[in-house]
Amino acid sequence: MRWYSETIIPDSYTIGISNTAYTNDEIALEWIKYFGFYTQSQTKGAYRLLILDGHGSYKTLEFTQYCINRKILLACFPSHLTHKMQPLDVVVFQPFKHWYGKAVNQAYRAGAFKIDKMEFLYLIPNVRKHIFKKAIIKAVFAETGLYPFNPKKVLNKLPLPRKATPEKNP
């Protein structure tokens, strides 16, 4: 699989591959092991908190047991609200699209004919440098009300429930 072994991505990055091109239970288990290893040294206190969407691959016994054994607390966003609550969705993806678009444009100007998986992996490290900065990460947690904790940040964006009206008998 040349497309991911011949890139400039750092050795500390990991790529999961499935036959369907979607994540699955096995990839999720490998990912949580990666997360556990690379966050262990940065832990302050006894526990780590991992905030996830509700994908089924995070709900397996093996995944959960791994987290329990390593004091990783799991919190899941409510269904159908990740677009309002998930920091990446709320703040990060828009500038990501902007900087990735600029990188693709520069690649085409430099002679690229298409952006395949290898070119994508080549472009991503530089795109990430523009986005994943301490100030932006702090801003996304504040904007979503995760830290400092402020549930009104999300609740105020939700539509008010409509009052039920009694049905008329024909």
C-alpha cells in the first residue's frame, strides 16, 4: 500500500484502513490504543476525558474495557447534535476547507494533475499547521460550551419546541 507508506507524515501519525473505506470496531480499537499511548504522558491527574460522537464502533466491550483499564472517561455527544456541539464541526472544519483549498490550488499551479491519497497526505501536515493552534483549540471549546462549561452556548442555538395543538375531530 504505497499511498500511505511513502508520505512525509510523521511516524507518530497512524492511518486505519478498511475494505469498506469506513471506520469499524477493529479500527476504533486500534485508534483508542493509539490515543491511550500518545496521551498518557500528558495526563494531569488520574483520569483522561475523551469526548466522542455516538458511533457504534466506540461502544464495543473491548473499546470500553480498554478505557476503563486506563482511566479514560468516555463522554458521547447526543445524537443529531454533533454539528452544534462538536468542536471540529463548529469551528475547525471551515478554516480547514479554506487552507486545504489553498494547498490544492498551489499544487495544481505547480503541475499536479489530480489530488489522490498520496498527494492528500503530502498536503495535510502543512494545512494542519494553519489550523491546530493553541488559540484555535481553546476557542472551539469555548464556542461549544465545553470549556469553560456553558451549556447555553448550544441550547441557545436550538429551535424552541413548538406547542402541540389539539387535533380536530372530522
